[in-house]
Amino acid sequence: MDWEVFLAPYTQVVDELKVKLKGMRAQFEYELEHSPIEFVTGRVKPITSIIEKMQRRNIPAAGMEEEVQDIAGVRVVCQFVDDIYVVVNMLKHRHDFEIIEEKDYVSRKKESGYRSYHLIISYPVETIHGEKKVLAEIQIRTLAMNFWATNEHSLNYKYSGQIPSNVKTRLKSASEAAFRLDEEMSKIKNEIQEAKKIFNRKDQNSQPEN
């Protein structure tokens, strides 16, 4: 297989989604001052990770495009839990891709303590051979959830998916602590947003004139 040719449409999907999501963030800031989107990242799954996932799940080469749904992945990070659902609702009302599956691990966390909202989408890419529909995963989570998930991912890599039980227990406790932080921050959301507006206005007023 020519991996460079195969992955090209996935790279295009990630690039286009990042531009669109960052555009949404800018629009919110222009119109409402508060954006539910804190930042956006994206990546194409490394070849070694694709192969490892296929072997682990016994996915044949012919089924890779349909069954490995996160080859193209984009992550939207929010300040508050409520923001996650604002972003999800906006994405559901877009017409430039189709949502084919959604998984709410925010209200129904995984056994490990993992929390995030996943959307699997079918995204039309224009190639030199015509339109190609590519599956991609969009993850929406808070800063606290992202911090936890990033560290859990690193530990899974270190222990090849077999994290020691004592570390798992601590991870679960850390997940609950992170969610409590999200809940507490949500209670003072209005105060935080008002403080941010004041800071931004002060910062703009202190800019030197051209």
C-alpha cells in the first residue's frame, strides 16, 4: 500500500476541519465575546498506530476505511462542560458533513474515568479523482478532561495498555477530581466570563496606536 496516497485525503480533512472550527471560534469572539471553543488541534493517526489497531481488532485491510474511524482526528477543547454541548449542537446543524455516530462519554464516563464527547462524521473531500467521503472523529472536551486524557494516553503507551491496578485507581480518582473542578468552575462561569471581558477590553485599550 502507498500510505502517502492513502492518507492524503485524511490530511485534507484534518486541515479543513481545523480551519472551519477556528473560524467558528473567531466568529463567536467577534459577535458574543465568549467562545465555547478554547482551542482546536488535529492529527492524522500514525501508520504504526493504524496497523496496531487493525491487528488488535482483527480488522482486514479491506475494512480499514470503514472500521478505523479515527484515522483523521480533530479535538475541540472548551472551558466549561456546558460549552461541549453548545459545540455539539452547532456541529449537528452544519451541512458540510454528516454525523453518523455520537458517543457521550461526558455524562456517561468510561470505566477508566475517561470523559469526552465523540462525533464520527462522514466528510466529503474533493480529490483529483472526484469526491471521496472520509470518516473522521471529532472529540469535544474541557481543559480538565483533556489534561486527564493526555496523561492517561501516555500511561497506556508506557504500559502497553496494561496499566497497573494501583495507577488505575489513582487515575479514576484524578478523573473525579478533574470533573469536580469542571463543576465548580461552571458555578462561577458568569463571573469568569465577565472578568475575561474586562481583561480583554483593558488589553485592547493598552495597545499602542499605529
